[in-house]
Amino acid sequence: PYYIDLNQNLYLQAYLHSSDPNLIVFVDTCVASPDPHDFNTLAYDIIKNGCVRDPSYATYYTPYSHFARFRFNAFEFISRHALVYLRCELVVCRRGDYSSRCYRGCIRRSKRDTSS
């Protein structure tokens, strides 16, 4: 566990253990939940499908493409859950492959038609 006070910034870094300089890392989704086994019932999207959902989320520059650095403000769920668990999904792509998920950025899901 990592302990910080409410509204303090939580800094995270993910990196790929690879010596291949042609690989890049992209943060696709990060979800917070008070239950480490359920990220659906009571969950808070920090970033989803590459789209930032939390206004305190920010990325940090790194000269290394196999690193992803970001931060957001610490919070608690409705003052009843002191612990918050994170589940993040990262994507690894080939550098320069502009059709890959890493280069497409935020992907908004299109709404479905609700015809009769």
C-alpha cells in the first residue's frame, strides 16, 4: 500500500522491461475502486479508452518511450471507503506505427441508435 492524504497528488510511473527502443507505452485505462476485486460496481474512471475523465489527471514528459508517467489527486469514495485500489491497462506499440492504438489517443465510443 501507498499512503497519502486526500487531495495530494499521486504520482505513478509504468515502464516496459525491454531493451527494444522501438517500443512505446500508452496508458489506455485507469480505474479506481474501493474493492480490489470489483472495478465495475463502484468505480471511478481516471482515464478510459485514452480519454481523460478526471480533471486532476496529467501526464509528464519522459525522454524514454518505454515509460509512462502521470498523476492525479487522491480521493476517497463517498467518505466511507478509506482505501482506493487502481487497475490500469497499458498498451505497447511499435514506434512509428501510426495506425496502432498508441497513436490514436482518445477513442470515444459512438452511441448506439435506440430504434424500436
